[in-house]
Amino acid sequence: MIRYYSGLLLLLFAVLAGCDTPEPYTGNPNPLWDLHKVYGRVKTLKTEYFEPMMKDGKMVPGSHVGDNITWDSIDAKGQLFITKIFTLDGQLKKYETYIYNPKGQLIAIESFNGNGDNNTHQDIFFNDKDEKIKQVVTLKLPEGEKTYWRTWVYDSLGHVAESYVYDVDSMLASRETLSYYEGDSGKLHVHKLFIGMDSLKYYNEYVYDAQKRDSILFRFRPNVAGDSVVYQSKYLYTYDEMGNEINRKLINAEGEVRAESRFEYIFDDHKNWIQRIEYVDEEPNVVKVRTFTYYD
């Protein structure tokens, strides 16, 4: 599912007194950490993928699948400060470090390959309203450095209204426009992506449930001739009481269910899920395993 702003929507860390559903602990608007949706004061998070296999009448992780194992480290403030990516045989493939200003805003990301060579640097800039307005990415290649960047424009309520991406030749590569439901809820309503200034690639319309979670996503694309936009498909999402996705359906324009995913979870004492089995059209597809350590 396409989510704008790379998840840079600030989630508050707080546990609601007397409520069975705590808010995720994040501590800062770091997109990479927020997207994990975790609870409690997490110190490290290891993420792995496995083939599903049946053992003693239960579906359990089998052999590793995919190419990577990810290890995130978080400081006591809740700030993600390093992500390491390993190959399945334990070799360090890549790692990223994250730098924050005194306000806790993510202002730089450094990416390194396994031997320690720095290959990407990102700088993130904010205005005096603490709105992110520019991100500059420098690629360090054998033939020299290349730089591209992205800028953001906000509406009067502080919501992102437009975003522009420029390539290494300072040419406009893509443009996004965003609109919101009435009022200041901040819930995204329509997201459009253009190649260049005005060549529409797609647009999405979002509908939310009573808990302000994605409920329906409608996808539209230009037709083959490119002179009109047609309804293509929609996704339907269902969640458990903790906000974890438990069902997702892809329905085409004719109303047919083209694919359905179902998710089963195992949780730890902090209400974080540590195992998720995905079934695609009721066939077990992949087991995602998360291993946590905590500060408390």
C-alpha cells in the first residue's frame, strides 16, 4: 500500500491509562522506526522471513526465505540510530546511521556497504514551523557524486499539499499532490503521482474506519490511450483490536476478488507481535519473525 511522506507522520508515544490498546511507542518522527508499529521501550528489533511448515499440527517457521536479515537498534529516547542488514549467512551487507537535531528531528542518514564504504548521504531540512521542506540525497559512485532532491509544500493547516522530486540534472522527475478530508484531521483523501509536472501515473483515494485506519484504498490509472482515467481496483483492509492487519482483499473493477491475504499473529508480553503468518488465498505463504529486546 502506498503511504505518502515515507511514514513521516508523527506518532505520539503514550500509553492510555485504563485502555487495553496502547499507542505505539516511537519517541520521534523517524519514518523507518514508526512503520514498524511497536510497543514498549524497544532496544533492538531483528526481522527475518521463513517458509511456513507444519510441525506437530501447527504452522511454524521453516527455512529462511528472502535475501536479508534486518537488525534495528534504538536508543533510550526511542530514536532509531542504526539499521544493519545481513545476508542469510551472517555477512554484513549494508548499514545505515541516523542523525538527529536537539528537537529529535531526523536530519541526516548515512548509508554504508558492508566493508564500511560510505555510498549515500541524505540531508533533511526543516523550516521555522518544524515542517520538513527539503531532502537532498547524494550518491557516491565510482565515477563521482550524483545528487537529487525532494521538496515539500504545505497548506494553511500544515498538511503536505505538494511534493517535487528533481533528478541529477535538476530536471523535475515527478510531482505529488495530496488532499485531505474536511477539517484538520490530517487524514489523506486523494494522493496523485505525476511523471514530470502533469503526466499522471496513478492516483489513490483513501477511506478510513472509525479508528482512522485505512479501510478502503481505491486505485485509478490512465487508460491505455492516456486520455482519460479509469477505476482500476480497490483494497479492503480489516484489523484486530490492536490495529494489526488481519485481512486484505484486492478487488478488481468488475467486483471480483483477485487476491486475498490473511494474517495470523503470536504476541509477546509487551503486545508486540513476534510472529506473523501470511496466507494468500488460504495457502500459507511466508512467516515473518520479529525478535525484540527491551530497555525495561
